[in-house]
Amino acid sequence: MPPPTVTEILDNVGTSTIEHRLPGLVDNIFVGNPLAARLLQRDNIKVQGGKDIRQRIIYGKKGGGSYRGRDLLDNTNRETRTEMIFQWKQLYVPIELSGLDLMMNDGSHQISDLVQDEMDEAELRAADIVGEQIFGTGEGNFGKDLTGLRAAIDDGNLVASYGGITRSSTAESPGAAVRGNVTTTGVTFSLPAMQVLASGATVGNEHPDLIVTTKAIYSKWWERAQPAQRFNSTDANRPINIGFSQIDQDGAAVVVDEHCPAGHVFFLNTKFVKLIIHPKRFFTPTGWKYPTNQDVAVQQLFFGGELIVSSPRLQALATNVT
């Protein structure tokens, strides 16, 4: 029996290596980003299919009130609900091995090492893609990027509509329900100033539980926070277990994210933040492909989904904090 060819070794050993790496790779992609880690902990990652992604929102209040005896009751069926509509977004990371590399690393062990190296790079790149797009407007690459937090948390001045609904300041309207609390004027950092910004996203018992910012702003927060307010990722009594160093700000965990834009502070109620993922596109590998005009072996890891904030009015953002 002839020895296996390089292609046969790659199809068997390389594919099994990728399959073995996938569970840890997916964990590292999401846990490497504080917001994604929080969503995983809250079980806010949903899996669903369909032509598009729809999120129902409540924007008004039903009728009702006091009455006496035979008073006429207002049973008008008021419109209080509608749907936001989002399109599926697709991400990918390539895994590529040249024919020359395969020739120079002939054998099961060497090819397995080659695939491991490619997977290491793919893991880092996938984490970067997700981390960067989570904070964006979704306008990148002609609107093909994830609809990120900057699109979700806006008052209509930068992003006029969200989920197909035009933003508005009219109370109890769909437009008001998708209008976030955003401060774009300069804010000098102080703990009281941050508390004021957080209060803009507080309604009743709903308030931010995760505050994401840059390393520079986090350092200022750390310097001004009381020692009892500081929590490391190994502290048993930290307010939210998301695996990052954090500071407690009135019940919200303050964390640093390297992908957060300079000068930005996001005040998030993650109860209303969802990462929708298609079950067949959860960084799923395609299998090896061999182009007819190149001496390479290629796979892609594919992701399909979207980031949705179901209640932008319960989120806040400051974009120019110094």
C-alpha cells in the first residue's frame, strides 16, 4: 500500500486538528472580549434562523386607570409594540497553507503543527474582528459589518435609525424606544460625572451592569475609586464574574476593552444586549478547498449573526471623556 499523500494527510490530520481546536477557539474569541464574556455569562447568546432577525419592543403603555360605578371604560386597543428588523451579518477568517509549506512539512506531525499555527492566528484574528465590530456603527465594508454599539446607542444625530425604526424624541413612540442616551460634548472624568452619565440609562430598577471603557480612562477610574471598590478577577466577592479586573461603580462592573474607541465610555444594561448566532455559522469550518489556479489549501471559519440591543433607551454612551 503506498504511503498517504500530503493531501490525504491534510484532509485527515489537518481536519481533525481543526475540529479538536474549535471548542476552545470559540470560547477564546468571545471570552477575550469583556462584553461578549458578559453576554455568555448572562446566556444572552441566542440561536435562531429565518430570512431576517426580528426583535419585538414595547414602546408605549396600555390604557387603564381609576373608575367609579358605571363609568365608561376606555377599551381602546392602543398600539404599544412593534419589531426591529435586522439582516444577518457574516464574518470569516481564512486558514491557508501553501503547497510549498506542505511539501517542506510532509508527515502527520509536521502538518498538524502547521494547522495549529494557522489556528493560533485565526483565533487572534477572529477575536479582533468581533471585538472591533461590536463597538462600531455597522457601516464598515458597505454595511456588512455587525451593527455595533455605536449604532445602537445614538440619539439620531449620527445613526438616524436602528432596526429599521427612525429615531425620535416623541414620548411613547417607536422612535423614542430606540433612542439611546449619548453625550458627545467633552466630559472631564470624575466619579460623580460618570454617575450622572449612568443615571441617564437608569429607569426604575433597570440600570447599567457593565461599563466598558479604554485603558486610559480605566486607570483614572482606578486612581479615584475607593480601595473597597476595586476587584480583581480572582476576588471571590467581585460583583460580576466576567474574568477581568474590574471596579464597582454603583453595582456596575467597570472593565477595560482594548477595542473600545479612545475617549469612549459605554454604560450597558446587558440584560437587553443580545448576540444572535446562526447554529450553522458559529465559526464553523468549511473543509479543505484546493483552488484550480493556486498551489494552496484553504479553509474558512464562518460566523453568521448580529448584535442587537433590544432597549437602546436603557443604555448610555459618552464619546469624548478626558
